[in-house]
Amino acid sequence: MKKVLNYAKCFLAHPAKSEINLLIFNIVAAIFPAIFMVDWYLLGLVIAADIVVCMAHGAWSYGREISFGIKEASLARQVPPWQTPVNSSYRIFALGSICILCAIQEVFHLVNPDAANIIRTYAWYGAVIVAVCDAFRCVLKTMNSIDESWLAGTNGSIGIPNWISIVRIGVALITPHIYVTQSFGAWSNVVATVILAAAILTDMLDGYIARSTGQITKAGKALDPLGDKFILYPNATAFVIATSGQLAMPDMLRFKATIVVAICLTVGRDLLFILWFFIKGRKLKDGIGASLVDKARMLAICVWLGGTAMAVTLSGTLFGTFMAWAAFCSLLVTGILSVISLIVDFSRVKKLAKN
């Protein structure tokens, strides 16, 4: 906590203009929700990403003060060399213009209000993806400035495999909104399911590219399992809300005890591993990436969520019934793989600790 306060103090001492513009934009958007068509989930993600960017800047400044002394660091450049106004420019000019233009068109009845809302929603989706990607970029660059081993495999750059992982996380964070608000109409569940499927494909793609191009990094090993959590928990929570707790189709509810056990094993696996990581895992010299069992587990999770979504959309049809059973079986497989994954990961960690 003390370090976090120091990071905040360092940022406040030397704030970047683009970061101040972001904070002002967020305040204005919150004050005028009717104009900017603020959705509090999306705005919350954007604000959280901006806070992470500011804290990363503060951590970089704090590191300079520790290394060079407060006076010398204050005389030197206080804006990180990787700081760019892309995030700020997108939201202030692009997103702001779209929202205000739609508001003006609604007043003069030049565009259908529903169409204006859809345009603004998609613009906010873009803002979330850009903000999340910018936040991860700043964090990785900051960590690498403190410990160069984080991006050693890419000579200090983010690298294509890491960018794929980062973009996947940004996109995965908008699918909960699609599930809950049904922003794509009757096709919302299908669109969200396709996005989840794409997340699984890119999860396999980034590892292949990293190995084939020699861009294996400690940051990539950390992003891989982290991305899985960003896919699982926001989407599972949104899906519970969107389907009124319908984690499995009615025909499967006679197996309620089995469903509860599978969900508890899935969540418990991640809680135990996160708890262990904060106690001992941070001492590892190298990161621990996702194993093949972890990949299979994430595939089963996406089939569970996506299959249930398709079953809800196509309820009463033969294909809908098939997807319901596929989702139910995937949930059971997820629970089993969660136990196996935990055992495999702990054994991998034990080997790494010995080296």
C-alpha cells in the first residue's frame, strides 16, 4: 500500500498532459451521461484503465527517483518515453465527436434514437479496447524499465505475441456488455459466442508465434493465464445476469449438485492458485505460462458459456437442445480439468523453484 501511495504522489508531481485530458474527459462524460450515452460498466472499465496508466507513470517516476535521486529525476524528463497520446486522442476527438454528433442529430430528428445509441455503444466498445490495451502497454513497459527480464525476448518492445494477448483481453471485456444489454439484438448471444471462440483461437496463436519467432517473454507467460481470467469471470458473471442465473438449461437442472460442484472446482482452482502466487509465486525468476491442460480448460469454459448462450437463443429447437447438452458436458469437463490443472501447475512451479 505504501508503494502505491508513492506511485500516486510521483504521478501527481509530474502528470502528463494526455493523462490529465483523459481524466477530464471521464469527468465530463459522467456529468453529461445523456450526451455521451454513458454506460457505467464501459465507463468504469475506461476509468480503471486510466487509473492503471497513471499509476504506471507514477511507478516509472518513483523508480527514477530511487535510482537518480529526487532532484536529478525532477530535472530530467518526467514523461515516460513510451507515453503516447493515442488513447487520449481517440476518446477526446473520435468518441467525443461521435457522441455529440449523435446527440445533435437526435435533437433535430436527423437520425433514429435507437440507431444513435447503437453507434455510441460501438464507439464506447472501441474506447474500452483502446484504453485496456494502452493500460497493459504502459504496465509492461514500466515493469521492463525496472526489470529488463520482462521483455527480454523482444528487446524491450511489446512484441506481436504479447499484443495479441493484450487485444484479446480488451475484446473479452466487452462481451459481458453484449450478453447483458443484447446490443446486437437477436444476434447478441451469437456474436458474444463468436468473440469467445476467437479468444480461444488467438490464445493458441500467440503462443505459436512466440515460439516460432523466439519472442518468448516473462510478460507473455504472465499475460497468458491472466487473459484467461479476464475471459472467464466477467463473462460468467454477465451471463448469470443475462440469463437470470441460468448457468445450465432447465433439462440439466436435475443435476444441480453436479453443476454446483463443477463451478466450485472451477472457481476454487483459480482462488487457490492466486492465493499461492501472492504468497510464494512472486519469488520465481521466470513466469509460468498456461499449460496444455489450462488451454483445454479454457476451451471447455468457452464451450460451456457459448453453448448455453446458443441454447438460450435457439430454445425449443433440436440444435438448441444439442447445444444445451454440449454446454452441460463442457461444464463437467471444466470441473475435472480444473483439478488436473491445479496439480499440473503446482508440479511445474515446484520444478521451476528448484532451478
